[in-house]
Amino acid sequence: MKILVFGATGSQQFNVIGEANKKGAEVIAATSSEKSFEKLSQAGATPVLANLSDADKMLEITKGVDAIAFMIPVSLPNPVDGLTYSKNVIDAAKANNVGKIVWNTSGWLESQKIGSPVDDVKLDVRAYLINSGLDYVIIEPTIYMENMMGAFCAQFITNMKKIAYPTPEAMPIGWIASRDVSAFVVEAIYNKHLKADAFKISGLENLKGNDLAEQFSKGAGEEIAYYPQKPQEFGDIMKPFVGEAGALSVAAYYESLQNAAEYPPKFNAHMNEILEKLPVKMTSLRDWAADHKDFFFRDNI
């Protein structure tokens, strides 16, 4: 099995390499920077220099590939480019008879367009993929535990012993580990019965803010509190990473949650049904915090 991975330099797709290697797959990892070659090689992939905007290059690197683990880059200056990039990959996959595309959507898809370019473009990509004639599986993860390792959150945990996140304390979330999502992607690639499927996945714990802090504290061995961050503060911190337009869009979304009569679901209570089709050993928040405590509290090493 030869698998082409997009987005493998980032935390959301990096673990696809290791999970695919466990299955004995040959992994090709596309990257737009040669600076990532060493990281990808050490992880067990063969890096290839390619830009999603280059349709001819997509045709070249998808030749002889059995499956594609795809993801749209998270911080595009123009989110609409995500559709063009996706079309380049999907068209190349179809031209080269790639067996399956498994798309990690980086979040649960909306049921309809909501006026947010970042979210709306994903619905266009989904429609294009479904109509392509290719076998596909769409993996929709909820909020990543690794978000807590981002600059917008980690500094608060390390310096103030607070988990800062722009969701209300009362909003429950089924946080999920990146490695678990990658395992779902690989299982979906190998499951020959899945040819036109989509799965909304989450962790197995539906945690409100204070519950999140409690489980994190138990895992990290530190007393951590939950800090419901103001959306504007969060947006300002995010600007260097996702650009001004992206930061404004994200801040507006979290602002809408502050006075919401009903919170959007971020937990799948039927994960047991998904796990029957895609057997993955799930990571609890407590175990994840224990595994990563040295990242947050280096002085304790």
C-alpha cells in the first residue's frame, strides 16, 4: 500500500505517517518546504516537494498511489483557495486511478453554509469529492487536544496554571487526540468496505471547562484551572498564525457562543458504533496530559 499524505508537517496529519507505517505502508509526504524533509524522513515517510496550487505537480505525485490522506491547509490567507487546491488533488487522483481519498476536515462540517469562508468552502469540497466518482471517507474530528499546545493556550498553562480557551465553561467538548484521528484516517484507508462514508468523531469524554481542567490536572500532576478566554483576546493571539482575516473569523465564531441559548454539539455519543468499523484505541484527556506534561512544565523535568 502506497499512501500519499498531505499536511504531514502539522500536528493534525503528522501521526498518519507512524500509523500507516504500523500497517506496513509506504508513505509519501507532500510538503511545500524542503526544510521539512528531515522531520518527515525521520518519521518514516519519503518527502516530496509539492505545492497544492500546482495541478501538474499533483498529477505527478499521485501516480502509482493507492490512497491519499488529505487535509486542506488550516491557515490559508484566502480560504476559498482551499477549493482550488482540493480540486487539484481530487482531479489528479481520479486521473491516476487512486483507490481512495480519506479527508481529515479539521473539524465537524456544518449542515449548511453559515457565512464563514473557512467553514463554507469545506462544503464545496465535500460536494466535489462526493461527485468525483472516487471512493472516499470523510473524517470529521472535533476539537484537538493538541490545541492546548498552541501558543494561544500553552503559555497560560505553563505560566498561570490555567487552560485558556474561548469556549464558555458550561460548553461540553469531546476533545480528541491527534494520534487517534490519524489512526482513524489509516483505518479508513484500509477498510475496503468504506467507499462513500463520513464519520463525525470525538473523544469518549464530554468535558465542560472545569471537568477538562480536572482531568488535565490529574494527568499532569499540577493544579490547573479553566479560564474561559475572551474571543477578542484569543483572536489577537491567533493573528500571527492564521492572519487577520482568519483570526477575525475565528473570534466571531467564539463570540457567537458566549450568549448562545444552545451550544453546538462537540461530542458523538455513538462513538462505539464508529469504533466497530474503525477500531482505534482512544486516548483519554488524563492520559494525554500525562504524556505531554513535560511540554508544559519543562522545569519539572
